[in-house]
Amino acid sequence: MIRRLIGGTLAVLLLTTGGALPAEATPRNPFVTRDGSTLEVGGKPFRFAGTNIYWLGLDENVGGIDYPTFFRIRDALDTAKTMGLTVVRSHMLASSGHPKTILPATTGPLNEEAFRTVDYAIAYAGKLGLRLILPLTDNWAYYHGGHGDFTKPHGLPDSAFYTDPRVIADYQRYAKRVMHRKNPLTGKRYADDPTILAWELGNELEGMTPEWITANASQFREWAPRQLIAAGRRFDIDPDTLAADAVDIVDVHYYPPTAAKVAADAATVAAAGKVYVAGEYASTAAGPELLDPLVPNRQVSGMMSWSLFGHADDHGFVQHDDGFTFHYPGDDSRMTASVQAQTDYARALGSKPWTPSSTPLLTSVTKRAALNVLAWRGAAGATGYRVQKARTPLGPWTAAHSGLLTDNQTPWTDAATRGDAWYRVVTADGRTSLPRTTYGAVDSAPVTGPPAAPTLVAPAPDGPLTFTWDPATGAGLYSLAVSRNADLSDPVISVSGLETTSYTPAAGLEPGTTYHWRVTAINGKGSTASAVGTFTTRALPTEPVTIDDFEDYPTSAELTAAYVRNPGGGAVTLTLAPGQGQAMQLDADPRGPGYAGVTRTFPAKDLWGQKGLRLTLQRPTGRTAVSVQFVAGGAYWEYTLPDDASGTVTIPFDAFRQPPWAPSGPLDLRDVTQLSFYTGGSEPARLVVDDVIAYP
């Protein structure tokens, strides 16, 4: 029980989510400590899989900058625990410069309203047994503010954050006030709460000096002596953090990560007597290739993916378009594999299975075109949902559909039920929502009879096809049928329950083939079919397309200007070399970062229907990996050549895969805009590339 009144609404919410909050560090909830280059809890080694949930204090993804609801905080933290993730990194205390942040103005008071979500997140994380790493500012001027908010009041550039005594004093004053704040939900100061594993000097701070690191880390350690101090930057190790006695954890970020790079950095950090944590890595890279080799590596204390989002307050998931957002259990096969890999890694490190107690919530039960439409708020840890219907709130309950629905299929329209009904939503593991009914619901698009017939808009003749049609008056849903036969028998596409006037199938149709298609409009009073449309897909090409034959570069300097070195990789020198006319010679040194490569960007080339890439290649034997990469429709595709591949090399397009660090996307060969060549390994290499074509 909670021993004191902590504010009615918060107290009720906390009590209804599973009992009292921890009041102090106990044998079951001790502080995380450091022993040289390792972490310990209760005298035992502590290693973790974790993630970033940056928005727990203030969010930018809900129609503006606002505080997340307590439901969203609980849901995201419950999801992390479901996956076995035991540490969460959050920017909720990197909060300055906006009226809704903790520190709206450097010289002003702290914003108590902004602490409500922070207090709640810390308290609820502690209740779940999760740990937090909390940056205190940010290198970047995102919506929640950054270190520039401390320099601007003094009329100084951002770089003065690390040098000006007034700015440093303002930053330290803010940190002290935060650390010594008493959380009304736990009764503890933040500095006395074992839920907070570490205070991070800031997110990806690029200008730290040895003096600045030492001064702030030492001061923060004095103010929060039982918690740890972390520091780091993007992409590589900040060597000044290794030499700072008061820094416990060195944080490195990876876009993309590799097991070899993580292991090398962890060894460097451990050799300096510090704890190594990958504070951010691209979640798209989470997989056995990255994580399995790290399981036995005790120098890797923590791996934290970027970044987890949970359910929205009304239905579905909160979306964040940075390419590395993930939801549980996954929106597509690639995300699902990433989520599973993170879970497997957590289990391999010893985290235990856990099932949350939250249930779905029917947020809306309405009518449209005399059809019943349901929306529900998802439940953490749910892998799918069953909608059940009944004539009374007491049942008996029957299935309203076959199989499982996902969070991405709500709102959901019941095309089978005519008239009013009661509904409830049940998770795949049996957690059940309260029932709601359509009785008394106002129809948002009332109808008195069947809908009008849809008007078809012919699809483009080449893939990927998108079928479109004009809206039909009175329609609530649509179905689509596509067949080689004029009578639409034996359809190759048959899909129903479509709520929009377009549909893109997962796979393209056969080229050079005539198809017939029809769309049927549906409402609660009946259905009406369109006329049957006919189209013929584009025939396969018979001629190759030249990507680059390297004949149009007068000098090596112009070749170098066209093929730009990846700045995150090793050194590359390009020269024109003899070939079939002339070729590109690439002298690359992947040592250090583990890769080196170049990229050419060009006006879009249409390679639809081509079978693959063919090129001439001279390469060394040994431990040098060679990869070919291209961008199509904005999505990256990559293939690593076999060790013995040389001479004329042929790579079918279906052999290319999306790199683990890149966002997902379809293979749209109508829009190819980049070509790259990469080497990897531990030694320099020389490649000679010529006559790159797409072959039919």
C-alpha cells in the first residue's frame, strides 16, 4: 500500500497497475554498482539488453509537443519488460527551452507540470524492476531542447557550453536541482533512487574537453554518490572519457553496428577500466549476426536499441518516422525478427519471461454505412487479438472473424454482422476488454440501400502494381478480385475488407500478361460490383541497361567527385585504370571502422524487369569482403560477394538483401538512384571494377 496521499489521480493509477511502489533500496532492489569494467547488482555481475524510450517525459509524436499519457508510459515500459529488456535510456531529463520542458528558461524556476510524467516514469520503472540511464542535456536542438539552451541566454555560441564558467554553472545548477528533487510517488530524491542506474552528461555531446568532463562528472558523483556517471558520443569512443576518473560508463552509438566493431570498442573501454555500453544502436540491425557473438563477451555490459514505441491512446501504435522505430511484436517480418532477436539476447543474458496484466480497451464502437466499426487500444505484450460479438453483454460470445487481428488492423469493420451487437476484444493469451455495444451509435455515413458501383482506375502496367478506384457513394468497404480469366474465375488476387480506394499486393503480377479485375463496394444494406476492367502488364525488357562503364570520366579527380567516400568508413583512393577502355580502381583501407566504400548518386534509372547486375571485378584473395549496394525507391539493397568472386560477376536482384542498419522498403527497380562498392575486413585492399550493367 501507499503510506501517504500522493495525489488522487496518480495514486489510483499506480494502485490499479499492481500495488505499492518501492520505497527504498532493498535487497530486492539494490543500486547498480561498478567493479572496474563490469556492473554488479547485489554483488553479482549485471549485463543487459535494453532500449531507448526517449519520449517518456515529453513527446513530439502526438500532433504536437505534449506530455505522454500515463497509459503510454506504462505500456512502453511494460513492453520493454515483456521483451526482457532491463534498462531503458530516456531523454526525459534533457528537457529545456520549451514552455512544456522542465527548464523553460535557464534563469527561471523548474516546471512542476513537466515533472508529472518524469516522476511517474521513474516510479513505474522502479515498480517493474527496470533501470534507467538519463542524459541531462542533448548535443542536438530537438523539440525537448539541448545544450544551446544554456548558452543562448548569455549570447554565446553552442561551443561555450564547454568553456564559459557561467554556462557551466547554469548547467550544474539544473543538474543538482533535478538530482535532489523528491519524487512524490516514491518519497525519494532522484539521487537516492536505485531505479536510476546512471546520469549521462548528455546525449552525443561532441565538444567535451577533459577539463569539462572531469569537473561535471566529479560534481555529479558528489551529488549522487550511489549512482553511476556515463559519458559518450556518436559513432566512436571519446578518448577523454577513458581518462576521466569520475566517469563510470563509456557510451558509444552505432548506425550501423557490427559485432566486430562493438567487441573492439568494448575491449578498448574495458582496458581503460571503464564499463562499456552501446547506448544506441540501429534496431534494424538486431539479429543473430550482431547479438549472438556478444552473449559470451563480458566486456559488453549493455546493448540498447533505438527506439521503442508502444500503443497509441486510441488505437494502433504511435508512429515515429526515423527508420529505427520498432513496435512489439513487429509491424512486418523484418521488425518481428528484430524484436525476437532482442528478446533472445535478453534471455541469453538471464532475463526472465514476464507477461503484463494490461487488457485491451474498446475506445470506439461506431457505425459507418450501416456497418459496425470498432477501434481498440492495444495491450502490452499482445501478439494478436480476437474480436468477439454477442447480442447481450453477458454473451454467449462468438468469433466475429477468423484468425488473429493485429494492432495495425484497428479500426476494424465487421462486414458480416448486420444490425447492432455487443463486442469485446481478447488478446491471443486471453486478456479480455470490457464489452461495448453499437446500440444507440450514430451512423457517420447513413445509407438506405446498397452502395453505388465503383469506377475503376487502370493500374500502371509495370510493378509494383497499385490498384485504384474512385469512391463509391454509400460504400463502407471494398473487395478486389484479379484474374487471368474474363469471368474472374481462379483469381490470383482476392482481398476483402478494404477501407480505402487503393490496394498494392505484396507480390507483382506476371509480366506481359492480360488480367481482368473488379471491385465490389459493400455496406450494411448490400453490395454492388464495378464493371470488369482489363489491363496488360509490361513485357520484360530484352536489352541491358548500363549503370556505369567508366568511360565518361576524363580524369581520376572527376571519378572521385562522382563516387563519394562514406565518411564513416576508412580511407579510399580512386583512380582510373585500364580495363575495357578504362575502369575504376579502388584502394581502400577498412581497418578501424571495419569498412570502406564509395557511392555514386545519379538520376533515376528504370531497371524494372532486369534480372540482376553484372560487372567485371579484379580483387585480392584473403580476408577482404566485397559488397555491392544500390538504392531503389529510397530503400537500400546489398549483396556481399563470395570470397572467390572475380572476373565477370553476376548477381541476381533476388540475391540482394536489405542491410540490417537500413529502414525497410520494397524493391522498386523503376527508381534506382545509387550504386556503392564496399570493402570490409582487417587489411587494405585494391579492387578494379568495370562495366556495371543490369542484364535482362
